[in-house]
Amino acid sequence: MAIKHYLQVSDLTLDEYDYLMQRARIIKDRFKKYEPYHPLLDRTLVMVFEKNSTRTRLSFEAGMHQLGGAAIYLNTRDSQLGRGEPVEDAGQVMSRMCDIIMIRTFEQEMIEKFAANSRVPVINGLTNQHHPCQVFADVFTFIEHRGSIAGKKVAWIGDANNMLYSWMQAAKVFGFHLHISTPKGYDIDPACVTVEAEHYTVFDNPSDACVGVDAVNTDVWTSMGYEAENQARLKAFDGWIVDEEKMARANPDAIFMHCLPAHRGEEVSAGVIDGPQSVVWDEAENRLHVQKALLEYLVIGKVDN
């Protein structure tokens, strides 16, 4: 049986996501009821962080422990992929010592090379081009609050970044339509687009992108690694804040989503992120549950308990 990796949203089919959503609901319910569930007893997850993160480390490490396994954390001091040794060699060696590997790094090409040389499943914890685990959790959160996302409309307001490219793939897989509004100079990179134009619409005006949508999504204006551009970005993104006025143009029951951390007063107003339409805390927690379902599936396959 071929090894299955999770390097971008499109790596799984809708049927697989339907199964994983069901598993995530079951696993979350057990977590809330304090029911022990250890399908990955004596299995080991290696986590390689070339980019720091609070939520990614905590959700994967806690999740693996809760599933009965062990998680080993490696950072740039412990593992320099492609610098200390070729990525291909690192994939061969590391995958002989564990059962699954999560990597949070810079270039998608690096994680693709690593996975091609790994004997165990590899999960993308974030690259510059894709953030599939976050968008998986976001879609799960939408379904949890509003039911099926198929046929719905989701707005993306802000940078054309890894989150947007994963949302674009999700639009195709799950059958919803994405409204996109990015400031000039921070537009979609055609080289990163892997879906047909029928799955998204681009708006020059961010307020127009919010009209009639079922969810509004944004991210920080200055992502990790782009701090030197902060002042230029603050100027370019003027007007792209998700505030009460923009949310009022969405459907009355629309939800607000943000992958966090957030900067109130920049990409989102305090009134929106702390308001009744915000689901950001559920969204953050759901990283734990969907990733546990993903770990279970990639390591041992489908289960029915």
C-alpha cells in the first residue's frame, strides 16, 4: 500500500474528508468526556520546526500524547533540513526512526522532496505556499457551526498567502465559492494557483467581496518572515480591515474566521473578533481534533470505533 502524505488540501478526496470530519467529531466528543482513546500507543511523531509556532506545536504534540503516542520536537538547532544534509537523506534517515513526521518550514518544494524519500507519512504543518491543517480545521469549524459548506460562499480579505492558496484548493474539494480581495502588490501568484477560475472570484474592493457570503476570513498583514515589510504593508493594506461595516454586508448568520495570532485594529477590529459572529477560539481548538483524526488515519488507516 502506497504511503499517504498530507502536504496540501488537494491531497485528500472529498470522501476522505467526509470520513475524517466524522472521526474528528468522535475524537472531539471523547476528549470533552475525558474518555481515554489510545489508537497510536507506542507510535512516534517527529515534529520538525524551521518556523516557530504556538498552535501547531501544541496541537500536534498534545494530540499525539492524547492518542497514546509520543511526540519528539526538533527545531532549527536540532535539524537543518537541506543545510546540514540533503533533504532526501534526512527523509530516509528520520523516517526509519518514527511512524509519522510533521514539518513546518519555508518552501513547499523542500517538504515534497522530503516526503518523496520518507518511509512514513509526512504532514505539512505550514509552508510559504500551503497551510492545509489550518484550512482543514477551518472547514470543520464551519460545518460544526453552520452545516455543509457545499454551495456556500467564503470571503478571503487580505494577503495572497499560504492560507489563501489552501482555501482555494478547499473550494474545489468541498464545492463552495471563494471571494478574494487582496491589496494591489499582494495579489494572487498564478504559479501558486492549482484550481480552475470557476471556484473563485476576485474583487478589487474588500467590502464588495463580503456581500452575501457565509463566512469572512482574514489573516495578519505581516506574516512570519516578512517583518521588514511591516510599514509598507500597513500602508498598502489600509482599508482591508475586517470591521463591523464589512461583516454587515455578509449574510446575517455569517461567521468570522482567523487562523491567529490576530492584531486588533489592523486586519480585524476588536468588535468583530471578540463579537458574536466570531468562531476563532473554536477554530483554534479544532486544530487539535482534526489533526488527531489525520494522525490516526495516516498511521493506521480507517477505523470504525
